[in-house]
Amino acid sequence: MAFVRSFPPLSHPTAKVLLLGSMPGKASLEAGQYYAHPRNAFWPLMEALLGVPSTWSYEKRTMELMNQGIAVWDVLSACSRTGSLDSDIVSSTMRANDFATFFQGHPAIRLIGFNGATAWQAYRRLVLPTLEPRQAALGTVLLPSTSPAMASLNLEAKTKTWCQALGLKQR
């Protein structure tokens, strides 16, 4: 069983939307990049929703997300798990990132989108009780996971749902 640590947030102090995963999978940890698994739908979704070409370099894609007011992070800073799936995470080992400090440094955040149910559940259990009332009152939306393990929805259906939930116009 591996003890894994997440990445720092991709963010700018003017970000308005925070997209939260649970914990990067093995492919992402090995690449040192958010959503690096080739079958993960995150970057194709960002292309469809924000016009960020998935063919761009990782650095250019992440910079463009930040330029458009999108921050990306994970609920968990660390945990133990046996594989890459959220279901592999050992609940008792979950350690949350410091969201109180993050929100202080990102006062424009108005909406938090959870990339899957595990991120949403971990946030509610580990993070919400630690926040100031103003931070705890931020808008939230549960989004279908971009993981290839979430195969019940295709890219088109995920894109439509994300678009509507985040109040975006599909490009």
C-alpha cells in the first residue's frame, strides 16, 4: 500500500471557480501533472468548455485555465491507497489540504466544482467543519467524474453536465 501526496494548487488569486478532485492517480503522480491519465476526460472537457486545446503543453494548458479564472486542486493532501481508484483510498489515512488558508488567498472563489463523489464526500467530512462561515457558504456543485472508471457517461454527456452545472457555454 502506497502513501501518496497531492500537488500544490493550480491557481491565481483572482480565480472564481475551484475544481477539486480527490487525489491524483498513479499516472498523474508519475507525470507530476493533474489528470495525466490518457483516458481521463478532464483535458478534453476543458477544451470543449473553455477552448483550452488538449494538445497544448501541460504548462500552457494550466496557465490558460488560470487566465480564465479556474483553479484546480485536490481535497486530499495525502492518503494511503492500493491503486489509482478513489475506492482504493483508505479512509482513515485521508488528510485534507488547508482550505481555510487557500480561500483567504483566493477571495474571488465563488463556486467549487467537485470532480466526482469521493472529492465531494471528503470535502464535506474533512474540510467543511474547519472553515469560517463565509468560506463554508461558498457555492458547490457535484460533477460527474472525469475518471475513465466513470464509464456510465460518455464525454458528450459529461461535457453537457459540466457546462450546465458551472454556468458555461459550450464552445
